[in-house]
Amino acid sequence: MKILIVDDEPVMRLAMKRLLSKIEDVELVGSFQSAAGVLDFVRDGDVDLAFLDIQLGADDGLALARGLRSVRADLDIVFTTSHADYAIEAYDVYPLDYMVKPISRKRLEQTIARAAGRRGASIDRAGDPAPNRLTIRGLGCFEAASLQAGAVKWMSKKSTELFAYLLVHRGRSVAKVRILEDIFPGMPLKNAETYLHTAVYQLRKALSQHGLKDMVQSAQEQYGLDLEHADVDFIQFEQGVERLSQIDAASEAAAIELERQFTGGLFENKSFEWATAERERLAILYDAFAKRLASWLLEGQRYREAVQIARRIVSGNEYEEESNLLLLELFGAIGDRQSFHSHYERYTHLLHQELGLQPSEKFRRLYERYIEA
């Protein structure tokens, strides 16, 4: 695999070179400290995977990534940065991965193996190019794109909503009458049927630009999506949680990466009423998983990482005691007395002001234990 590095930090470029030199079947073909010359190098050369720093001094790593996408659509891009704040914006260009520095050899090997696997799957057994793959993000947003054709250009709000609706059913067929009730509520039946047929036509036309017109399937008054050539983030997240039924030293890195992939609620920027139950179910799934991970990190005295996760859980449900208890315990464990007191007071005030309740005995005992220590 031929790899390119673009990073304005000499130490980082050197560290990456040393790590890559220890990985088999990898060749570093280019190393740049700025965006200058990178587009021409990729246009004229053979590059499979590019590691890009988002902050490139005076240059914009995201802009460079978009330029690389236009030059070579099949190039895998991995963002590297010292700041996690850019993660959501970075995914607008559909990178293969996002890595926060410093980068370990194990983490690097995992990413390269993933890139190699994708390239191996791009050619089928007969040697012909495989169908396009659609990358779909439903966590924290709703976006779909393919490497070959870019973002899906939706033709109407209802065709967009229909696609999201069928996605939630994960390849299972849905009866037309149920679709009409959920997506066109209160509309006369004949009008609703006409709108549905139009939305299906528009959806197929939008997907045909990506070679995936047949992704929308219909038979016997039922509709569904064939997800064989689609990567859906919320489906992958749920599958990942199922695989990680137990978090231990061997699965810890995978669990941390999986938690990072949950970037927000399902279709967070869309007001799909029919998605409420599924949105809540996924939120509960995330909370349970994130609590297990944060508790594991707490036991391993990796307090800072655990605090970040616990903060995310609490931000999703400010009233839930278990997650607030976990965060309070973490503040006590790291000796952050200011955050400890502040969190206790804030949670106590919130319960009293909004619900007319007092913290539980367990919550008060934890507070007193650290106060007296």
C-alpha cells in the first residue's frame, strides 16, 4: 500500500515514518509539510492512503482533503490532529478514519488494515469492479455519499425522509399502508399514494447517480432498501456494541473507538416524528455501553478519558442519577475538588428546581466520602 503524509510538524512526520517502516506491505511515497504540491503529486502519482493533518499552519487540511477527493475519488483519507474538536466537520469529506495524536503503532496498523481490506473488496472474484458503496451517516446528522459521485443530491424532502425511514428498518420490507400512515399522516389516501410513488421515483433517480438505483426495492405493496452496498453508521454502531458484550484489556481500544463514533442522536437535524422511538432506543444503547466503558476506565485509573465519556452521557440526560453519580465519582478520584463541588451543587439544584426532588442517599454518601477524605 502506497502512503502519503501531510503534516507541518517535523516530529510527527518523523514518528509516522518510523512507525510505517515497521509495518509490512507499506511504502511511504510522499511526505509534505504543507498543502503546496500535494494535489499535483496525487494527480500524477500512485497513492492509496493519505494521512492529513487538519491544521497545516497557514493551510486548511479540510480544504486540501476536498481537493484530493476531486482529484482522486478512490483515495482513502485519514485525518490526524491534536484536537478532537474537528471530528464532526472532518467527516464532511468522508474520511476512512480520524486519529488524535499521539498515534500508537497498534492504532496505525488497525487503520492501514482497514484501508487494505476496503481496497481488496473493491474488485470482485471475477476481477470486475464492484458496485459503488454508499456511506450513510445518521448519527448527529443525515448525510449520504459515495466515493465515486460525492454526496447524494436529494430531489425532495419526502424522498429524503423515505430513504431515512427505510434505513431504520434495516433492509426489511415495510407495507405501503404503514409508510403512508407514518410519512403522510392525515393526507387523503389517493393523494398520499401519489406522493409516495413520486418520492420512490425521485429516490431511485438520486441513487442512480451512484449506480445504486436498484437499492430501492418494491414488491407486493411493500418497500425496502437493499443495504448490501451501504455502510450505515448507526447500524455499524449497534453491531459493534453487540460484539463488545464484554470490555476488557483486549477489547478496550475497539470500545474507545466505537464510543467516539457515536456523534449524536439519530437524524438529529431532522424532525422525523416516526424516528422518535428508534432515536431513544439508540440513545439508551449508547448510554449503557458508554457507562460500561467509563466504569472500565475508572477501574484502570484512566480518569481523564473516563471523565470525557461521562460528561457526554450526562449531557444527553441531565436528570439520570447513575451517570451523574459516575461523573461525581470521577471528579473525586482525580482530585478535582472544584469540579466535584460544582457538579454536586448543579445536580442538586437541577433536581430541586425542575423536579422538586433531593439527591438520593447514595449520591449524598459519595459526596460526603470525598469531602471527609
